[in-house]
Amino acid sequence: MAEFADHAELRVQAGHGGNGCASVHREKFKPLGGPDGGNGGRGGSVILEVDASTSTLLDFHRRPVRKAANGVQGEGSNRNGAAGDDQVVKVPSGTVVLDKAGNVLADLVGTGTQFVAAAGGRGGLGNAALASQRRKAPGFALKGEPGETRELTLELKTVADIGLIGFPSAGKSSLIAAMSAARPKIADYPFTTLIPNLGVAEAGDVQFVVADVPGLIPGASEGRGLGHDFLRHVERCSALVHVLDCATHEPGRDPISDLDTIEAELAAYEDMNGPGLTGTRLTDRPRLVVLNKIDVPEARDLADLVKPELEARGLNVFEISAATHEGLRELGFAMAELVASARENAPEPEPVRVVIKPAPVKDAGFEIVRTGDGAYLIRGEKTTRWVNQTDFTNDEAVGYLADRLARLGVEEALAKAGAEQGDTVLIGDETDAVVFDWNPELQAGGGHVPGPRGSDRRLER
């Protein structure tokens, strides 16, 4: 069974808010105790959080749906409902969250970093909170708001300082094993490495993370081999190291052609996907070239032959043997120098600023559009929320909604839009809207007309 995954689809469902309670205080010798219905509890949110002990997205293939708890309904005696528990979902550092359109919603790096993937719905107000001078004893309460539902894509992009790139069996995994405590699987056949391997190396007083990218072959950027799946793991690396196999016996291959092929694949991948999250192009990042396997006599001769040509290109070249550890000390310090330079030149993190954008004074908070069948569709966050909070089995609650909409200016806007008595009016999403027959003669916005609890005399007409 697979033990690593760096791409997953996730459906998140936040908890619904609890309904408010419509209750009247009842006590002996106190016939007019007044409303005492409590508010509903907030629904739980689904929160993605970076966890140091998590290194793969495999768990999301097993459980692709995550839900948070609903809020508890309010009760009498002014008892508010409990909030639903949040669902905290652990993800590895380097997880990128995208929506269905491919837009990046969050880039989660660093243990403890959080992102609210789906916000819980607010609890509905109880009738005690709805009481006013005009409506002293409301016979209704507001329903809780539904929690958010989202379809997300998670991509893991390894967080490493140095990325090792090269053909299969070039010795990248052996190099990581020689420079760190990592123990990746190593064998003498192509595509031994099926997952990115990470190792922590140290040179002087600099510690850095090294990662290898498996499966780069010609055409990797177009989906051949394993490279297309794993090229994303070099996007965060501040420097790249070409590991070139000087002992290969494959026809048509040599260190120079291998280098040119991998560079072409990096450029092609970048043309398809852009510069990535760092904003710096892969082809512009610092590079080192490693001529590996010089413990083989023929490989040492080939390394001596091609090294001057590579240095003529302005590349810093190292001849090493991952098997005997020859040349690793010099390579380690060169890597550390690149990492230290990248960290020193990294821009200072910008302080988090919360930008508050109040709605313009003349913004009505809703819009009216005509549908294909001639109905009037009212769209707006506030109007949709009010409709979702309304209990349509309670006439007083419906009248309260009519008053809220009239005070917002919906009635006046419908008249200006040309709506006539009996026209169909929809509020909310067109595919799941609440439908009304507009009646401009029904007085709304003037407040509640006292009557039996749960009724509205205006609707009786």
C-alpha cells in the first residue's frame, strides 16, 4: 500500500448554527413572565493546521470528507446553546490549499499555521434577544445559519533549502543518506525512489534541509515518468544541485547531456505552471553541479574530462562519491554557503495587516436582476442570510422578515425595477431560492401589528 501522497481532494462541511428558542417564562403568580428563549450555539468550523508529525496527504485519500459539529439549539430560561466543536485537520508543512477554480486560498508553512477552510454558521437569536418596544413578546426565534461547504484541492510542496535533481539512479538518495541521518530506499534500478526524501544536513553552524526529486526523465514536465508529479517539490528550494551520473552505461547519455535535459525540463515545467509560490524562477536560482560515483575509475576519468566544460558555463562543480564520502565535506560547505546567502537576502516578512473595507454608504447591500422567465431575483449576503434564518411555518417570523427587507429598501427597489402585484420574487441563489408572490399592498416596514403569539395580522388578509 502507498505510504505517501502529495495531492488530495477534500470536501469540508462546517457545522450549522443552532436554532434560537421561542419560549415564555412561566412561573406561579407571574402570568406575564416575558420571553426567555436563549440563542443557538455557533456551528463548529473546519480548520486546517500544520502538524510537525504529519508528512503526507495520504489520510485524505482514505477520508476525503471532514465535518464539524453543529451548534446546540437554545433553550428556555435564557439558556444559550453550546457551540459546536471545531474540526481541526492536521496537514504537513508546505500544504497549498486551492479552490475548485485553482485559486490559491492558503499556503500553510510552519508548525501551528492555521487556515479556516469552512466557517461554522452563526446561531439563531432566541425570542428574548428579538424582543423590542414594539414587539414585547415575540412568538418566534431565528434559525441557525448553515455552515460553509467547500470543495478543496490540497497540494504538498516540500519545504527544503536544497533540491537534488537528476536522472533516476544518479545517486540522489545515496547522497542524502551520506550527508544526513535519512535512510531512503536505495537500489540499482531506475525509479527506486518513488517519494521525495528529506534529510537534515549540517556544515559549520548552518543546518539545512535537502530533498531529492525522483523520476526526472526527458518529457517529465509533460507527464512522463514520475517527474511531473514531483517537480512541484523543488518550487520552494532556494538552491538546486544537479547530481550527474558519471558511471552510467545507457547509450546516448553523459553528464553534459543529462544536465541540459534536466534544465530543459525545469524550464518547460515553469512555462506550464509559472514561477511558483516564491516568485523566483527555477532557472534563476543558484546551482551547484555534482559529478557522482567517482569511486569507479572510468567515472573519475569522465568527471575530470567534463568538469572544465561545466566550469566554463559558470557552474560550481564538485567531484564526489556518495559511496566512499569523497568530496562530501566540500560539497556540504558549498551548500551551506548558498543557504546562508539565501536566508540573509530573504525579504523581511511583512506584518499581518487586517484590511477593513466598509461597504459604501450608498451600497444597498443587495441587487435585483431579472431571470430568464421574467422573475425578479434578489441577490445579497444579508438578504440570503435573513431568509435562511426564517421559520416559514411561523407567520410572525415571516412578517418579521418582511419588515427587515422593507427597511433595507427591497420593496422600493422592486417597485423601481418594474415589479407588479403577483410577480414572482426569488431571494438567494437562483438554483435554491425562496419564492414569493410580490404583494405591494401588504404594509411592511412599519413594525409588528400586535396579535396572538406566532401570528401576523397582515398575513391573515
